[in-house]
Amino acid sequence: MKKPSYITHKALQKFIQLALEEDLQEGDHSTLSTIPKDLIQQAQCIIKEECIVAGIALAEQIFKTLDKNVSVEIYIKDGESAKAGDIAFTVTGKAQAILQAERLMLNCMQRMSGIATLTHDWDSRLVGTKTKLLDTRKTTPNFRICEKWAVAIGGGTNHRYGLYDMIMLKDNHIDYNGSITNAVKMCKEYLKKNKKKLKIEVETRNLEEVQEAIDAKVDRIMLDNMTVAMMRKAVKLIDGRCETEASGGVTRAMLKEIAATGVDYISAGALTHSAKNIDISLKAVRQ
């Protein structure tokens, strides 16, 4: 799997440093008081339930942040399936670093593997259709980089990463502004003035708003909380003039039916806000 563009060493290092600072503060006294500084040990990452594994590459970087000479032997790569009892990797290095990295590594992998597993399950329902599964910005503050990465690992497609990389006019923007027509006109003027090239997406709630968005010539129209029958009419009305996205209250059971309407995308906040963590542990291998 090709890494999303936002997954850079610098971005991950910033996340790791902030997370370690939150956990370590002045020091891991449990480890510092009982484990010799130069003691070299080994540990195994054990998967304890069936899942799509995610967070392996991140785990390796976390360990190397605390011990640059650590060795990680990977047996299961990001995006691969695993069953209970499988060993994902073995890490060998300073025991202090292994213990200090343990909880951060597990927190990330358990959450990311849960999201990747759920995404893979949902995305499998769309096989044979043109419709792509999108995530949303309904992510955990300061953990978005990991959650969106997990969606990509699970086979989903990332929507915009933040507020800065796409214009999305939602119901509140439109209600505050007065109309879709006015809001889109102002957006286009803003983009021209600031020399920015950003796609414009508009959320619509009924067929009248869909027509208004078509007339405004936007890049994508979101069909928000519409019935399947209304989505079908909207897609026919749009007739390929822009991209279409179904959103709002989407469940796994609805995916095939929604895809059958011909929409280009289905977005679901559940991929990140409702995924169950996967049980994973790190166990010492005594040398």
C-alpha cells in the first residue's frame, strides 16, 4: 500500500514526541529504578484476535525514537490479516526503551488495527461497484494522522485531511450565508483572490438544493441524509456533471444499496468513531 502524502517522518515524529512527553514527563520511574540502562532484551508483539493489522511501521518508528539501534523483525505487514496467537514482530534493543515505548505502541496499534479491520469489512461490501469508501474528520483530536492512516491501510479512501485542503460547504455554512449560490460565488472569489486551487464540495439536503449546486458548478455534491430513492433521483439529476457523495447515517447494511444508486463515494464517520480496539500485547522474551 502506498503511504498517504501526509504520512511523513517529520509528521510522525512530531506525534510521537508529543505522545511520549505526555506519558514520560520527568521519567519512567518504574523502569528507571529496576532496569539497567544498557540491558539488551527482546519482546514479541502478539495479536490476540482476528484482524487486519495496522500500525507496524509506526511501532517501529516509536521504538527507534527511544533507541536508535533497536532491531525490529517484522512478520506481519500493515494491511495483512492476522489471527489470534500470531506474532506481528519481534523487537530487540535496550530494555528501558522497549518498556517506555510499550503502551504508546500498543495504544496506536490496537486503535489503528480496529479501524483498519472495520474499514476492510465495510469496503469489501463495495467490491464490484465504482463507489469508494471515504472517512471523515470525525477523528480523535491529535490522533487523526494515525486514524486516517489506518483507514487507508484497511482499503478505504481518505477524504480531506483537514479544513485547509478542500472547501466543504456544509448546512451551517449555507444557512449562515443564505444560499448555496451565494456561498459558492464567494468561495470562487476567495480562491481567485488568494490564488488557491481547491475543490469545492457542497452538502445538499433535498433535490432543490442539488439543482442549485449543479447550477453553481461545484466539484462534488454531498447527498446528506437522503433516502436511497432520493439519492437515485439526485444522481440521475446530476448526470455526471460533478462527483457525488452519499453521507449521513450510513450503516454497513446499507452500503450495497447506496452504491447501486451510482454515487462515486460513500463517507462514514463510523470508520473512525465507532471502531472497536483490537486486543494486542507486547510480551518479554527473556534473554
